[in-house]
Amino acid sequence: MSKIVKGIEASPGIAIGKIFLYQENELVIDDKKKCDSDCEKERLLSGREKAKEQLLKIREKTAEKLGEDKAAIFDGHITLLEDEDLFDEVVELIEDEEICAEIALQKGIDDYCEMLANLEDEYLRERAADLRDIGKRWLYNVAGVEILDLGSLPPNTIIAAKDLTPSDTAQIDLQNVVAFITEIGGKTAHSSIMARSLELPAIVGTGNICSLVKSGDNVIVDALKGDIIINPTEEEIAKYQEKKEAFFAEKELLKQLKDKEAISKDGVKVGAWANIGSPKDIEGVLRNGAKGIGLYRTEFLFMNNDRFPTEDEQFEAYKIVAEKMEGKPVTIRTMDIGGDKSLPYMQLPKEENPFLGWRAIRVCLDRPEILKTQFRALLRASAFGYIKIMLPMIMDITEIRRARAILEECKEELRAVGAKFDENIALGIMVETPAVAFRARSFAEEVDFFSIGTNDLTQYTLAVDRGNENISHLYNTYNPTVLEAIRMAIKGAHEAGITISMCGEFAGDENATAILFGMGLDAFSMSAISVPRIKKNIMALDKAKCESLVEEVMAQKTPDEVLAIVKKFNKENLK
Ligand code: PEP
Ligand code: MG
């Protein structure tokens, strides 16, 4: 008998495969017993050998998938693992205290990390996070407990996990993994956003999937509806196989719009752009016919690293994107770290409310050397295409002025050495806080463009955490207050004579196209996979009709009332 579990559809598609349960094995250590030192030293050494073998394998795979430069990170990890001072310290603990290798090693790593964290040298300080990671691998090997690896899994694997961090998602073996399911998270969590750009079906917020499945179970993931069918029957498999084929067929059909512009029936043209997280995503952008990049989330460049990327490394990444887009707009956002995106090597403080805390522009203005390096790289890359710079999480005009002053300083330095860059490079901001929406015109007078980040604007307007599945029913961009904030942002931008796009996930919501078009949005930027559908919607719409829809929608009082009107309108006007 099959069983159906419901979740939130985070990335569309259908997958049929076998579960891989991604749950950390627990390490239980008996700290009471006295141990034989020689035997424990032997275990310590053999655990280190095994950890080294595993790291060498990961290094080899990384070199194949991502190139030699990324693989070289693991050479540093192996050097740390083989640090003789650390080894001697742990052996001393085993001998002096007659404790087992696991306890001695854990203590040795903790002491060593604390020592590193207190050093002046930033590079050495940042090694503490690496050492924790390597130390864990060593510890698990000493204890004979398996370490789960998302990078090499059998064909047709569906990962089930409590949660996946963005860096877990980045490690997924895309050749063999066909979908993932998590217990927590919402549609706008960053692992969901990454799943969409990888075109990997995903269902999140299922509550308890890990206690309902075990590795090897057959499962169907219907990420169009949010259904997970555990142990499906033959008939169900056949039915979903058909649904999967129909989904692919429609995807192919929509791609025929690839070379078309998004122009409405009455001749109004808007931008149909894509969001990316890395230069690798450009392939999907071009395949889906996006005419620009409305958001390049650069923080993944910082996260998939074991230290801050250098100016040259950043320059290379931005230059590739600018060149591949051949003069089309490429909006690059400065590092938006914090919230649910951590940087292991930066040791961000643990905060009670990370989404309201030290994140994005706040980090960059407190650590201006980070912003300066990024601005210099962006300016240099601007000589190779049409780059626009965007600042995240703005809530005060002073933040813009301070960032602009740093940008001017960078321009001055580059001029002094004769480096080429776009003198008129556009500087814009994300509209993610009600603080900007309320006084949109004042902010708009300070910048060259706006882009609405509805993922954050919704959570900050409604005071509803975007990643908390317990309140995901409250997280609703169709809430009339959020729509009002969007309308105010568009109005303020246009009054000040600047353009405004949207790069939050709402831009890719096919139900929302008519309202946003009617409000006057200039460009829609979304996961590449959504571009063809939104283009098709625009081509079926009439601006004047959409303006009337907006009037009707804004007179409603609840999200459900709004949705009822929108759906009725879409039924009559789309398809
Ligand atoms: C947003 O907040 O809508 C946005 C696009 O930024 P991010 O999802 O990266 O926070
Ligand atoms: Mg945001």
C-alpha cells in the first residue's frame, strides 16, 4: 500500500527513485572507562589514515567536477589533518589522562581551534572552521561511524533530510540525484532557490519525512503538487511516469519562446530576466531565453570557498558572466551573507534573530575591505559587458551614500592605474525592507535602479520568517499589505524616473504576472526555469486590463480575496 505525504513544492518537476536518508550518524562516546594508551594511539593513527584517504578521493572528484583550483583546497585540509603538533597534543592527552582516542581528539581539536581563533592573522583564524570539519571526519573514522556524502550517490536517488543547507545543496551529485525532500524550510529558503536554478525537483516543509522513510524505499516526488508517494504501486509509477513526460514536453514547448521578447498584446515590453547563483547557471539562462540577469547572488562565490575570494577570483567570475551575456544587463548583488547564509571561515556571531541581524550591507559597511574588494572586481569586469551593481538589505539612505563613497574611492584607484571600467556603472538597491517601500521616492532619488526582493520584503512586512514551515501558511505575498508595499515601490521609482524590476520569487509566480504588469513593473527576474512561462503570460496580457485588475485587487482586504480575483482574471485572460 502506498502512502502520500504532503509538503511545499519548492522546485517543479516529477521524480521517481529510491530514498537516501541524509541523517548524521550520532557519535556516542563512553567517557567513563580507562583506556590502554597504546591501543588508543593505534586507533587515532588509523582514523587519521582513513580520513586522509577519503579527503584524497573527494579531492579527485572535485578536480573532475569543478577543476584543479577548487580541488587544491583539499591539499590545505590534508596538511591540517597531518599537523604533527596537534597529533602530539592528542597523544599526550591519551597518555596522561588514560582517556580514549575520541575524547582526547575532541579536546585536542577544541583547544587548537580556540588557539587559532585568537590569533591576529586573519588567514590562520579562518582555518579554525576547516579544522572543525576535518576534525569531525577524523573523529568519526576513529569511532568507526560512517560519514554521509551527498557528492557520490547511486542513480535515481531522492535525498530525504531534515534540512539541507545551501552548501549541502551545492555538493549534490546532479548526475544521480533526481529530487530532494526536506522536513523544514519554505519556498524561498536558499536551498529551494538553488534547487530551482539546478532544475532539480524539490519538496520542503514536510514535517516528518525522515521518520516515514528509510534508505532504499521507492518514492515518487510530485513537486508540481507537493505530494510524496511512498512505496508506490505499479499503476502509480506508470501514472507518474506519464505525468513526468508531459511535464518535460510542456517545458520543451515553452522553450520555443526562447528568442521572443516579453511584449504584451498592446505592445508594452518588459524585461524577462533570470536570477543566478554562479557563472555555471548561465547555461540555463540562455537555454530558457532570458534577456538579462536581474540578480546574481554573489554570496555563493564566498560560501563555496574556504576563505574570502580574492579580487582577481571575483573579477574572473563576474567577467565570465558579463561576456557570456553579450551586452545584456547583468545585475550583480554585493555579498548578502547572514540570515540563512553563513560563511564558515568568517565566524559570524550566533544571533537570536539572524534575519534581523548582522547581514548583507550591514556586514559590508562594517568590514569595508570586503566591499572594496568586491567593488574593484565588479568595476574591472564592467569593461567586458553591461554590469549593474546592486546593494542588498538597504533600510537607510546613509547606507547607500556610504557604499557610493567606497565605490567612488575604488573608481579613483582604478583610474590612477589606468584600469578600464564603465565610468557610468549603475548603482541600485534591493527593495527588501518596508523602510524603503514607505519612502520609495526618497530612496529612488539616490540610486539608478530598484529591484524588489519579495522574499525578504514579505517576511519583513508581515513579520513572518521566510524559512519557518510552522508559519508558512502566513507567509503570503498576496497579502494586500505586501502588494501595497510593492505598489509603493514601483510608484516611487517611476516618480523619481528610475526603472524597477523584481528579483524575488514572486516574479516567477505565474499567478502574479498580471498584477505586477498592471502595477507597472519594468522587468521580471526569476529562476531561469520560470522565464518561458512568464514570457508567455505577458504575451497574452493587455496593460489597460491589468491596471483595472490592480484597482480591483487593491480594494480587497485579505489574501484569499485577492487570490480569488486574480485566479478568475487569469482563467479568463491567460492560456
Ligand atoms: C529577496 O529577498 O527577494 C531576494 C531576491 O534576495 P534573497 O532571496 O537572496 O534574500
Ligand atoms: Mg533578500
